Amino acid sequence: MNILETIQHELNTHKEVAFEGYCHDCHTEVQVLCTVNDSNEIIIAGGAIYKPRDRTFLKCDACFAKDPTLRNYEECEVYSRVVGYLRPVKQWNKGKKAEWKARKEFKHDEKWEKSNESKHRAT
């Protein structure tokens, strides 16, 4: 059931439905109120409601006016190669996780490579 169906279902039994919590962007307290007008349209006041999967997120009016898109709501799963297999990092054991955190990123230095090439050509 999506958020609109949930609100419609609740409004069939109640005059209004209120969602209370904190704004996803600025973390201020917000109360989003849903009611039905005389034309049987759903009116949402006080912010915005999002339900992308199994969680409900709220945005205050000010944050919704700045950016109506819900961002950064889902944890990103990181994969890396272990002994030839791609696996999610959070499934690794403690030792492998510690080893992964200690890794240093290798940055290729083009200047060094070009100077090395010129030395090899000269010989």
C-alpha cells in the first residue's frame, strides 16, 4: 500500500490524519496534517510525506520549498572483492573489515610514468 492509499484509507475513517516527527533535512519538529476538502481532494499542510519503502519520512514546508526531492534516505551497500568474489563489506568478519579500513588508495602519478618512459627510450 503506497502513502496515498494509506492516507485515503485513514481519511475514510477519520476527519484528519497527522504525521509527527522530524524534518529529514533540517531535523526540526514537524507535523504534517492531511484532510479532505468538500471536493473530496486530499489536502496536505505543514510539509511533505514520503514513504519510499517501509519507512515514512517528513519534510517541513521550508525544506520542501528548497528541494522537494527526498535525498540520502537509504544506506548505500558497499561491495569489494575478497579472494576473487564480490561481497558486501558489512558481511565481512571483523578482521577483514579492519584490513579494508586500513587500505590506502593508490593514485597513479602520470608525471613519474612519463619521465620513466623517456629514460627507457634513451637507453
